[in-house]
Amino acid sequence: MKILKPLSYLFIFILVLGLFTDCKGNKKEAIKKQDETLGKLAINISDFGKTKEGKPVEKFTLKNTNGVEVDIITYGGRITSLKVPNSKGVLENVVLGFDNIEDYENDNPFFGALIGRYGNRIAKGKFNLEGKEYTLAKNNDENHLHGGVIGFDRVIWTATPIEGTEDSSLKLTYLSKDGEEGYPGNLKVTVVYTLTKDNAIEVSYEATSDKTTVVNLTQHAYFNLSADFSKEILDHEIVLNADAFIPVDATLIPTGEIRKVTGTPFDFTSAKKIAKEINSNNKQLKLGLGYDHCWVLNGAKGDMRFAASAYNEESGRFMEIFTEEPGIQLYTGNFLDGTLPMLNGGTYAHRTGFCLETQHFPDSPNQKDFPSTVLKPGQVYTTKTTFKFSTK
């Protein structure tokens, strides 16, 4: 038996160590190689500029093995681009947005944003909670809309990428301090975007508060499944799993009524093009300048169920939405007016994008018969919505 000398042992030790990392101890490189070996889906991180206050904004790109790709920025947790295939397999972006931080900081209709603390409107910017009246910022005439002047759509979220072998996720966190935009309680919020192997984007929300407060979070992407943003979305076929909707007054605040859709232009229980009845002589459509209403979803609140679908015949793209929320807001881009710069030139014209926002009902803090949006200390707010894309 041959006996190795001490120097030989040292040589072998160095050789073995080198197989796991280089002599400089480049641990990150070793982990990266290991991830590649395990087949993890890489998440690309890039700079998206700086805010007017000099705060850096990052962009995270998630991509699955089918080539579907979603870009999310830390400013407002906004989806800035979502590339999905048409019926011929061509990948194109189907959400309205901008390619620079300056346009997102300028006035815009919440393109691609996370919305909070409260999605939709609260009448006159006021509500009572446990015997105390709270006054919120008024940013929609006399009402409070989508969290106020500086809602969750205009803050920098802390991002953590989560790479997986089949799905990849981006976790976003934000602490909304007590009194922010008039809301009570320090609210800790976590939102996780997940791009799945079957071309779905899951949005999971969680929040806790140290004081009793109200919470209603949603995602405000504007879709145009044709991927041609110079075209109106009126040819899209919509289905809403809802037998009733919520009428509004002249300021788009719910009247408190829940009205059946049967025999009205609000009946989307079977596939119908947006164009079919949007210009009908209907008081509610005139108040909203089109569809800008919340539908009451069928099924039990808290159960994940089918909520809506949208189909564009020209591209063949089909989107299905599943949610645990009690309602969904269909907004048909009625206030887009050609003043906002479009990607690759041009401007976003009237009705070139539509939104399907899963949520609790508007003005719930002031409507005792609506499902509660109250969150108390010790409770955990959780909800989930999935957008699934395919072709037909």
C-alpha cells in the first residue's frame, strides 16, 4: 500500500475544493451554476430609472419555458409588459403601459398597478369605524379612489425574486404606516406574483394591521388581447360569472342596490362582445360613460372560482380569471383620451384597453349590506386571483 505524503493530501484537498468553488471563494458563482444545473427559471433584474426623488426603480422579468414573459417594476408593483402567444404562437405584449419611470410618475389611470389600501371608490372620502370617523384624501372629485393621492400604485415596493424549476415568483412587500392617506393602522402588505408553467399569472395578497382598518387590494392591468394598442377593445368577447351588478350614482358611488343583470346591457353571463350594448340608451352606461361597474360574482366569497373571461377572435387569445373575491369591476377604458404616450409611438386612444379588477365592492365601509372589508389586529387578510392565458 502506497502512503501519501502530507503535501499530496494538501493537493487533493485543494483540487476537491475547486470542484465546488473557485480559489477566490466565489460562492455566488457556484450557486448560480448549481441553479442552472437544477434547471431553475432565472429571473432577470434590470434598472428602470429613478423617481423624481432619486429613488431607484428595478424591473424584474419572469419567463416560463413556453416563452411567456412578464415585466414587473418596484414602483407601484406594476406589470409593465406581458407577452403571451397568439393562435400562431407569436408572443406579443397585451397590457398597456410605458417604457420609462417618468410616464408612470405623471398622471395616468393606474396602468398595471397594485391598488391599495382600498381599490375603487369611497364616498366623500369618509367612513366610520368603531365609532370614529376617518377622513381620506379626495382624488376623484368629492370621492376617494384607489387608495388616494399616493396610493400603493405610487410607492416603491421591496422585491424578492423566487426562482423555481417550473414556476417563478416575485414577492413584493410594503409597510403602509398609520395615517397614510388617512387610513388607520400600520398595514404590512405582501403580494406575490407567480408565472406558472401553464401560462397563468397568480396574484396572492396578504396583509396584517396593528389597528382596525379597511383593506381592499386589487391589480389594475389594462388588457388588449389583440396586442395592437391602436385598436379599440370593443370586439373582445366577455363573460362574467355574475347574475347581478351594482348600480351607481352620478359620482360612480354605489346606490346600495344589487340589481339583476337579466334583460339589461350588463348581462355577460354568456359570451358577448363589448360593442354589442355599450352604447345603449341606459342610464347606468351613461353615468359610467360605458362600463365602469362592479359585478356580484356567483359562488361563495373565499372560494376560488371562475370569475370572467375575455376572447379576441383576431389573435385567438383567450384569458380566464379565477378569484376568491366577491366582485369584479369591468372598466372599458372610457377615460382614455389620446393624451398618454403609447409604447413604440402614438397615444392610447379611447377604449384601447379594458380592466377586470377582482375586488370587494366599492364603498363597502359605508354600505352595511355589502361584504365587510374590515381587518382587525390579529386577523390576516388573504386573497388570490389568477389570470390564465391560452388560445382558441
